[in-house]
Amino acid sequence: TQPWQTALTQCFDAVTHCVDAMTPGRDAAMADGLVYSQLLSHLVGDQRQPRPLNPAALGGFPAPLKSEEQKMVERGMESCGFKAALACVGGFVLGGAFGIFTAGIDTNVGFDPKDPLRTPTAKEVLKDMGQRGMSYAKNFAIVGAMFSCTECVIESYRGKSDWKNSVLSGCVTGGAIGFRAGLKAGAIGCGGFAAFSAVIDYYLR
């Protein structure tokens, strides 16, 4: 019991005894009534029961309690594996669309380097567009999965969600991609991806 609770209980008891002394016959009338000290212990004392916060009491809409299945689904959606898979699928779709778009505006699509004067057929043009779209889709999917997974791991390790996570993730992703061409290319890829991630994060936030 806190000191202020003890003092408040004593004050209530003193007031009760004073009222009893000034009001004859009050003890019999209050024989079955509540004792202030007991009432106080149930309100602010050790016997006070915690009450769940109801949003409706604060003017909001009451929200039902989440089941174990809903909590499990939320934990799965917040996992790094799910985020990486989602970024992989999104990157694949975006990369495929971008590849088909660039192939559509390329005037050399479908042409045979051995015979540049021959006009390509529609089948050859569509085949070339599909190959370019698939190539872009794979690259975008790999980059998206690497970036999302790295950012999730860094965020889980740091315990913070700020711009530093995307910058570090961009540096790791760019460095890993560029390192295949050498140390210098890896450093350039790290700096380029980190700067690009910082700009994107700045505008998104």
C-alpha cells in the first residue's frame, strides 16, 4: 500500500468516526452499509481489479478481441520471409512490365544482327519482347527480395523504423550486386543504392 493511500484511508476513517459521534443512532443504520476504508481499498487499494480499456468509453468504436488465428496471421505477415516473398512477386511483375515497355519503344527489337535489312515478323518481335520482359522481371524480383529481406533484418536488429534502415539495406543490396564485377563496382553500387534509397524514403515519409 502506498503512503498516500494509507493517509487517505485514515482521513476517511476519521471523517466516519466524526460523523458517527455527531449522529446518534447512525451505527445501527449503517450496520449493513459499506465501510469507507473497504470501499476505498476496492477503488484505489490493493483489492482494485484492473478493468480492460473499452474504446467505446473514449468515444471510439468497440473493437473485438483478436483470435489466436488472427494473431498468427499477423505475425506471419510481419515476418521477413513474407515481406521478401511479397517484394519478389511485386518486383517480378513490375520488372516484366518495364521490360515489355522498353522493348515496345526499342526500334531494334526483333531484328537479326546477321541480317539487319530483313524485316522481323510479329512472332519474332513478340518473342524478343517476352525474353526482355522475363529478363527484367527476374532482375527486379531478385533486387526487391534482397532489399526487403535485408531491410527487415536490419530493422529487427536495430529495433527502430527510420530512414537508416533503407539506406543500410540499399548499401548492402547494391554492394552485393556490384561486387560480382569487382570491389570498385561493389563500392559504387553500395553508394548508389544507398543514395537512391535515401531519396525514395525521404519522399515516401
